[in-house]
Amino acid sequence: MADTPIQAEMDVERQKLEADIVCIGFGPATAGFLIELSRHIGGEEGAPPLASRCQPGMPLQVLCYERAEDLGFGVSGVVTRARSIRESLPGLSPADIPLGAAVTSERMVYLLDPVGASRRSRTVRIGDRILRLAGGALGMRDDAWELPWIPGFLHKTGGWVLSMGQFMQWAGMRLMGSGLVQLWPGMPVSRAVLDGQRVVGVQLLDQGTDRQGRPSDGFLPGMEVRAELTVVGDGPVGSVGRQLDERFGRPSRSEAPSDWAVGMKMVVDLPENSPLAPGAVYHTFGYPEPEIFGFMYVHPDRVASLGIFVPSWLNSPVRTAYRCLQHWIQHPYLARRLEGARLRSWGAKTLQESGRRAEPFLVGDGFARIGEGSGSTNVLTGSGVDEAWATGAQLAAGVAELWRAGLPMSRDRLEAAYEQRRRSSWVEREARVAERSRDGFRRGIVRGMLGMALAGWTGGRLWWPGGSRSKPRPIESLESFYRGRLTPEEIDAERRRSQSQGLALHEVLMERAGWPPIPHDGRLLVSHQDALLLGGKVQAPPGYTDHVVYMDPGLCETCGSRLCIEVCSGQALRPGERGVPAFDREKCVHCGACLWSCTRTLPGRPERSNLDFRVGAGGLHSAEN
Amino acid sequence: MTSTGYNIVVCGGLAPDPLQSLEPAMGPSGPALKNEMMLPVVLDPWASHALYEAAHLAGRIPGSKVWLVSLGHRGKLQQMMMTVAQKVPFELVAIEGAAGGFTDPAETAAALAEAIRSIPGLDPARLLVWGGWESATRGAGVTMALVGERLGIQDQFQGVDEFKVQPDGSFRILERVEGGQHQVSICTGPPVLAGWATGSLPEPRNNPQIGMQNMRSVMPALQKARTAKVGAEGVRFDRITLPQQQRATRVVKDLSPDQIADEIIGWIRQP
């Protein structure tokens, strides 16, 4: 069996560094924390500046380590109400941020299946037939129906369209310009350092290793950065967050995250004659599969962000977000609006969609958790950035109070200063409404949508029950999924062919099931590899260990689905020897979808999948996402 | 006692991250790159080699010190420093300049030379001025030579791949010439200007301690950066072109390195 889940400690001498606060990851939660905290460090609003405890006479020493090679690499486009951002930065206008725009219009669009290959339930097919019959009266066009209204809980009226990459760069420059905090991209944190039950800092990833993590040319052991407070904002699949979950367990009312989605998006240049106005927002559902939601946000200067969310409850054993994305942008409703557009940037990330139900311990001795990894995402309103920023800002306000009073960063103090603030805020109120809103999707798309509506309209008092959540829903077998379209013999032949050629199964199976081949045009419809290189500019620096590890390769040999390969956003996982997937670090976009798609669990540990997704270097190299 | 160390000043500007797709656009002051402010930046790759070599030399000769003189948009310089400052120890001298577009190399050289002259305590007799022999962006490959002229440095070397200090204190310098050959020169000592090609050192690992140490001078240097009026006033552009990105993707397994090399050579030779 491979190494322990968290990178093993090597018995080497490590340099040590002292700081007051160390942050893991620079996403919207950490940006909110640092922007808010920097006001206190500098002594704004008449309060005395915050002084360092580790370097007397100096201001508070705050370090933030980001895994990606620059700030804003690998995060996504967004439409947000931006309540917390505006609260932290009064007077800020979206026009101050590159690619930012105020929301000017919102549409929710149901996409019918113009191809006939989508897997639709009987109820959905009946609904589609009615829509087609009544199409003219309802204003149907391009095989799509624009809903006449959008439920209030989904509205982003008064909100902003942002490129998260550009917003993070903007926030980072503002922070660095203040001189009050230090941001270090290209520096992954491998684990939290513990002293008993107390987190006392972080250990940075070893550099100059081979793929197995053994010392190689230019070996530089990861430094230990000791700090009184460690702020964990490493996102939905962050390895430090998972390390803390393993060490401290979960609150009794919390469950392991079980609802996920991979969000894949592209940024496109629109043609000069594009009718799309800046600030226009489109939400879609119904195609290419009924369970797949889509979005398009229009930025200034004829740029748009668009993409889809492929949820974990899409019970398909052959799913690649990229292939689905290509079919989605060819839907007549979108194709008409995107005619002449050209791919500019591309990327993917995981979304943790269990929200508050999977909330971990928010604080402990010496640490606090913020953002998506802390269960802040609101799955009913489809909002994560606003909430993540808010949790960071709430922690900053609490930490400033404690620091100023000379109090320690202990669990009980952080509970009072941060957790109670969060509990009494709109983040918690709205999260409670959303908590069970998506349960119905476990019983199908129609019941899922009805469940969301029920929860939204009743303030979370009613929802559609989704059955047991204690164990993940098993993924359907290929033979069952394609029953009536492909015989088991045909599937077996394709499986053997893909294994021998080192190819994923989905391409050939989807086409055999009726999905048309992609007519690559070199502009918007490009091969997956071209999306990686031209869009995501994906690369990985040498000298780091592999971050995708199969703990027990023997389990992979008997795995029938190998969903990790089918779901991989970057074609970084491919069929390998004896059925054990081969990992190519240079193609990984660090979306983390393989982590929650692995269907094999370790013997005696049903909560642990066989695939471990550790922290790693490299990935997307575009800040336009 | 007089130090035997060197004062190594490296000149290096910003370049868009080489993985980005570049597109020409017409800005208010002439040709520029579309959305240049949104593109991630790196230290110009040629100058990066010079900086790594400078730090390596300074590490071996006690009493030596490295400065990095960089002209560019202040925000972008700050962004670049988050990465570069983790690599090797140096002190930053920042000059606020244009955010994009073309600049006249003579004006750039004048600003760089003036900044070098203004470095407190710099010993001209121990001075090594290094930089890239050309720029990965819009330089004409003459900037370093003009900097040397303005500083009165007569010993100038371009396309340098190796710079060795000999036991008698003289320098043995290898410059690139045609056909993969090097010209070997012996120079008695500083001041010397070297425009580096690639050198031989790999990119150093990110070192948080070096980053912390550098940042103590980086932020003050950015805050007090003087503005230099550099641009291309009065220049008329007949034509501009960008390097064209070409891609031909094929997935092939089990080819030997020789076969792959043959394929690449064949592809390069295509008309």
C-alpha cells in the first residue's frame, strides 16, 4: 500500500520560520480575511495597530501560501451579490476590477435536447413534448424556453459579474501594495504541523523530489512555518482541511461531504457584432443531460465566461465535463449567441455542494477554517464567493479583537470570536434554509427542482426528501447505463480496446449512444489537449512529487468503472498497466474531481477512497478564469 | 579593509508569462498587447538567467551583493516580485514605467543607467552590470549595450553563457558565436557589462526564507519607485508582428527519443 494519506514526514532537518498568522490558500475566503485584517494591522479607524508577538516591535506578521504559481490561477468566473465584498470595500465598483460588470439582466433557460442522445426520464420527456407542442405560445425558440420569471432566491439582482482570476489578482495587488501581509504563490502547503491537539503551523511541500517524493536533484525540504494561528482556506478538496478532519473528526451533526460537482468553464472573446451586453447573466438546465446546469456571464469588452456543472449525482459511469461542455455550447440557443466566438481561457474546479451539512469543526486550538472547505457554499442560491469572503472577514474581525486583547488563539476564544459571529450572520441563516434543498436530486431532476423550490419558498421548512445519505449512491454499471443502446459484448469490446490504446471510454461510448462527433473548428470547439494548452496553459514544474496517488493499486485492478479516468478534467488520468490508472502530473488542472469520483474504498475504512488527492504544484496558468 | 566582493547590478524587465496567447492591439500611444494588464507576468527570461548567475557568483565571493533594477508598471512589478523574490537574494531598485506598448531602448537605457548611478554606496570599481542579451518582449537587443555606454563601461560582452572569476581576479567569459561555438575572452577585472544568454544554472527552488528577506527591501523600493518617462514618442510604426504560436497535436506512444527528435526536426523544416 502507498504512503499515508498526508505526505509522510521525512526524517530531514527542516528550516523553521516564525510568523504570527499563516494562511493556506489564496481564494476569496482568504482574500476577505486578509483585506479585513490588514485594516486592523494598519490601525485604521482609530484603533492601535496590531503588533507582532513573535517579532516584538514589528507589526503583525502574516504570511499566506498559495499552491498555484500565481494568484488567481485556477479559480472561476462568477456572478455574485457581492454583499460581503462591498461591506469590506465600501465604494468599490465592479468597474474598478478588470472584467467586472454590474448585472444588467438575468435569464433562466430550459434547454431541450436537439440531438436525442440525452438520458431523460419519462416525466422529462413528457414535459419536453408538451413544450414543443405549445412552443409558439410559450415563446420557445432554438429548442429552448426562457422561463418567464426567476425565483427570488436565485436572483442576483444588483450583483456583479466577475472573473475570479482577475478579482483575486486585483485583491492580491491591493494587499501586497499595503505592505502589511505577504502572499507567496507557487508554494504548496503539504500539511498542518500539530503539537498534541494544537495546530502550531504548517509544513511546506518538499521541492527537488522525484515522482514518489524521494529526494532528488536540488532537494529542498519543505520549511516549517510556525504561527500562533493557522487559517485554513484551502478549498473544497484541500489536503490540510482533510488532514484536520481525519485528526479531529467531525461535529456530531455534520456528515462527510457527499454532494459535489465539477465546474468546467471557458472564457471566450465575442465577435464585434455580438448582441450580448455586459452584465447579462444566463442560467441553463436540461442539456446535455437534465442534471447538468450551465451558465454564461458577459463581461465588458466583448468577453464572456461560460460553462457547466456536472454533479456527483449525475449517475453516469461515462462523464467527462469537457465532452459535455462541447455539446452544451453547440445547443442552438447558445450557438446562436456564440457564433464567431473564440476560446481564450479554460479551466475546471470542484464545488463542494453539501454546504452546511458537511461543515467541519470551524475552529480548534491554533486554527480556524474559512470558505468553501468550511461548508460555507449556499447550494440553494448557487452562491459561494460571497459566503466565502464573508467567513474570512468574520474571522478577521474576531482575530483582531483577540489579538488586541492579548488573548490566545485557543479553541474556546476562536469559537466566541469567529464561530459565534458566523452563526449570527446571514451566512448561517441562509445556509440553514439551503441545507436540505437539494436532497430531492437524489431521486431525479424533477423532484430535485421541486425540492429547491419548496425549500426556497418556505424558508427551508419544506424540502423533497432524498433518502439515506449515509453512504454514497453506487454508480451504475456501464452495462446497466447503456441497456437498450449497447450490448454487454459491445461494451466489453470497447473496454478492451480503450485499455489497449490507453484511451478513456467516454468518447467512443457516447458516440455509440447517439452523441454526434465534435466538429472541431480550432476556435471554440478545440480538442481537449488544445483546451489544456491553449486555454488553461497547463504545466507543472519539475521536482515535485505526484499529488494523485492510488493507495492500494490492487483495488484499481478489480475496479469495473474507473470513474476517475472518465471524470478527469485534463486527461491526466489514463488507463495504465494492469488496470491501474496512470497519472500525468503535467496535465492535471487540480480540479480534484478524481478524489470524490473514486468508487473504491480502503478495506475497513469506508470513508476513505482509494485515490488520495494531495497538494501539488503547477496546474492552470491563466488568470482570466 | 577594501572588500573584494562585487557589486552586481542586474537589469531585468517584465514579460508576459510565455504560456499566454498574445494578441496585438492599438493603444493610445501606439501598438500594444490586448489586455496586457490582465496577463500574468514573469521576469524577462534572459534577465532571469543573469539574476540566477549573479546570485550564484555573489554566493561564492564574500562581500558581494546583488541589486535587481527593474522598470515597469508598479503593480505588475509587485506581482512579479511575489515569485522572483523567492528565488535568490537581491535588493530591488524599482522604476515606474509604462504598463505596456513599445519603448525606445535609448530612453529605457537612460533610465536604467540613472537608477544604477543612484544606488547608494555602489563601488564603480567593483561593478558588474548584467542583464539579458536581448528581451523576450519588445526589446531590440541593444538596451544593455546602451546602459554600458551611459555608465562608461568599455568591457562589454553579449550572449554570455559563462562568467568565471580566475585565481588572479580576472574574468574568463564565454560569448555565443555562430554554429554553437563560444568566443573565449579574458578580462582583467571590473567594471564589466554582460548581456547573458542562458548560462548554465537551473531555476532555483522557491525558498520562503529568501522571500521574507527580500521582501524587507522590495516593498519600500516599490513605494519609492521614481517614474521614468520612457515610451516611443515620435516613432512611427509601419508594421508589428507577434511570434506565432503553432500547434500540431498528435498522441503517439512508444516512440524512441530519436524518432521523436526526427519528427520535430522534420516539423521545424516544413516550409
